[in-house]
Amino acid sequence: MNVDPITTEVIRNAYNSIAEDMSAVLNRSAYSPIIYEMHDYGVALFNENVQMLGQAPGLPYFTGGLEPAIKAVIGKYGLENIKEGDVFVVNDSFMVGAHLNDTDIISVYCHKGKPAGFGVIRTHWSDIGMADPGMPLGTTEIFQEGIRLPPTRIMSGGEWEKDIVDILCLNSRLPQSLKGDMGAQIAAARIGERRYLELIDRFGLDTVRQATSNIFTTTETKFRAFISSIPDGSYTAEGFNDNDSISDEPVFVKVTVTISGDEITIDTTGSNKQCRGNINSTIATTVTTAKLAMALLYPSITPEINYGSYTNLKVIAEPGSVLHAQEPAACMRPIPTMLMLDLIFKALSPAIPDNVTAGLPGDSWNVHFFGRHPDTGEFYVQGESLDGGWGASSQVDGVSSTTHSVAGDFRNCPTETMESRYPVLIKRLQLGKDSGGAGKFRGGLNVIKEYELLEDAEVDLHFDRAKMPQWGLFGGHDGVAPRVTIYPADDAEPMEVLKLKKTPMKKGTRIIARTGGGGGFGEPRERHPDAVREDLSNGYVSIEAARDIYGVDI
């Protein structure tokens, strides 16, 4: 049947609107600030063929990996055995990517008794029973990182499988948080079901299916045309992460991007073998990162991201490498994928300089506190991912104080929320002067955040990309490297450190965290003097940098 373009466009926009409604419900009903404030989640709508129809702003790192979760459910139970009101949970990194805290809730949407679609919501659960609270630094196998959940039916016909819920809560230090956030995910899935079935009832299932086919074809055509515009050839870049938190050896990542007509292959062959530490990525996360790179290279099509977006993408990663880890590798912090994303841009920069940026925020720069709350006596876990500077492009300066490269709509935790819920005082939150890489277009500025502990607590830190900061392109300078300074409460000597595991600290300890700045693009001496003067007046660059680096006499 033929479906007219207007109806097709209405249905295409409806898919993203449904996902955004799901996101709104999740935001308003979640228990944990990491969800309702920081948006550490991914939300997407799929049809019965496990093809993504639409998504909401969230973590693209998540939404690109939701397809394997549905396939894992169908592979275990069989589509014919999934009925209305069934809800499943899965988090195993070797099935769905990410780390075990990132837990998928999959709800089936039935029309006239038959599966017609799925709603999937992945959120970060604050504690999933790992060896240490938060995001443990020293794990060496996945069994230390929490309870592994294969596809498991958590609701049957709309009724809780209470035994499963009891097991999950018993294995968490924060059972109330876990149960509250899981309930919010299911509520979000329910609103998605209502909206999706209303759409089918309005237009008819046959019309919706044909319109969906048209949508996929249109999106695929646009992506293939974009890839065709890149000169054929193989483009290579390489870099390294600081270490795996167990040894101090750098972790090597290599990327080769091959363009052949309208096909693109991203090959990570030659990258580091999987590590003993927990920075390994499974293949699902690596594929997700490659998909995100394509979307960022072609940003005008981002609102149209769906199943048709990546049919011309092939991803190669050697089994047993840090980007295709094998069991029982530890996968808590798969940060080499962030470096991989950056390297894809760097590799393609000679071919498409106007589509890439200089070095991006290449780490999540995590700060975690945990202990007993003085008012309630209950155990708490406070964690956040700090913002950094985005790389500049051939047209504009990089954005300052923005989330890391794979996180999309992810946000920092507001000071008011943090101080009201946890025994910590935020003494300073500011942009770092001279922290963005100099260039014709300046890299985004980093963030400086100062914490003071109001009670004794234990602290985890994870800061990477200090040895290879966010690089400049075409003569642009590197951004400033991250660093952390700790001032002990007893006035002992300050300590410079980037990674800490479950370290006790006294009330009154101050921690000053400085993230990385974005890379600059183009020669600094080509920057317009008025732009330098404006940066100077805003406090973004110093008089010395304006004079010595940019050549502007103030």
C-alpha cells in the first residue's frame, strides 16, 4: 500500500514524541538524582522486528545498545511466548554492553494479542551489588561488579514476579533506590505502550508498518549519500588511555576508517589486548560508539536516527581486545570507547575537516562519596560525572562545561540537590581560565569544582586522559589535562592524584577537581583579535595567553 508523505512524517515525529513522553515520566517518577537530575538513561521505541523507531534525548551510549537487549529476551523466551503485560530485566555487559549498573527494562507492546513493539529504558542503578559502592575502581573480573542479570521476566501479565524483585533488593546496598528507579522505568514503559497503541489505532497497523518502511528507506538514503560524499580510502589514527587502574601501562587504541562508496567500516584491529583492570568494552558498546560517531559526523540528521541510520556501517574489533573483551573481563569503565570516538574524528579530519571537531571530553571524570548519612544513619552513594571542554570545529569555538563525548543529554548534579541530600559542601564551581586549547577557534573550557566533606566519608576518583589530553587539530593547541588536588582536614601536605579506590577521608577534607579542556582548531594567530579581547573580558584567557599565544596586544 502507498502512504502519503504527510502521514509518513506525522508517524515519524510521533515515534520520537512517544519516546520523549516516556522520558518525561521517567524524569518525574525516578527516585535517584542520577536519573531525574543527571539524565543517566536511554529511552527508545522499537517495532516487533526489533528495529528502532524513535528515541528520546538521553545517553546515545545507551540507546545504540538497546537492540541487543530485546534480541536477548526474544532469544531466550521466543516471541511466541511473550504476552501482554510482560516486562523483562537484563544488564549483562556481555549481552547488552555498558556496565552492570546500567540496567534495561524491556516491555512488550501487544496489539490484538500479538507483539507489535517494545519499549526499552536503560538507567544507571546506583548499586547493583558490586564489591565496593559506587563504580569500583579495582575490579579485575565482572563477578566483582555486581549481580549479572540475563533476560529475566520481572512482570508476567502485568503482575510482579516478587521473588525476582526480592533477589535484586537483597543484593543492593540501596534497595529503596533500586526499587524506586525500577518502578519509574516500568511507568515510563507503560506510557510508551499507551501512546504507541493509540498511534496504531489511529492509522491502522498496515499504514504504520508501511510508513515505517518508508521512514527507514529515507533515513538510509540520506546516510548513504553522506558517506558517499567522503573520498574513498582508509584513514587511521591512534592514541592511548592513561592506564587500566591496576598497572600504570598506557592502554593503546587504534582506529582505521575505510570508506568505499556509500559503505563505512570502522576497524579497531591493533588495539590493546583486554586489560586486567576494568576499562574493557564488550562488542555491543563498541558498536554503539561507532554508531554515535556517524551521528555526530552528520548532525543534521540526528532527529531522524532510527533503524535505517546504520545499515551501511560495519564494525570490526578483535575478540580478546580491549574493545571486544571476553568473559570474565571487568567492564565497569569502558572508557577506551570514548577515545575510539575521538580517534574516528581525528582519522577523518583530512578528508572532511568541516565535519569533525578537535579533541573531545574523553573521560567521565567521576567523583564518588559514600558513607552513613548523619541525619538518617542510612548508607548513601553520591556520584557524578563532571563536565569538560568540547573540541572546537572549523566554524565555532568548542562548548565549555559540557558532558563527555558519548553522553548526549547527560548532566552534572545540581549543587542544590547534592548539598540537600548528601553531607558535602560545594565551595566552588567555575570555568578554568586558559583551559581550552588555543586556536583560530578555541577549545571549550574545563570545569573546576571544589568539594568539602561535612562528615567522614570514603572517596573514589577516576580521572583519565591526563597523559594524552584532548588534542588540537590543524595547528590548534591541546586542551589542559585533568588534575585533582586533595587538601586533608589535618592540614597535611596537599596530594595530587587522578585515581583513588575507596579511600577514607576526614570531615573538612577539600577536593579540587579540574577536568580536561577541549582541543583548539586552526592556528591561534589566525583568531580574530576581537574574539581574543572578548575572551579576555570574560575571563576565559589570560593577558599573557592573549599576548604570547594569540599575538594580540592588550
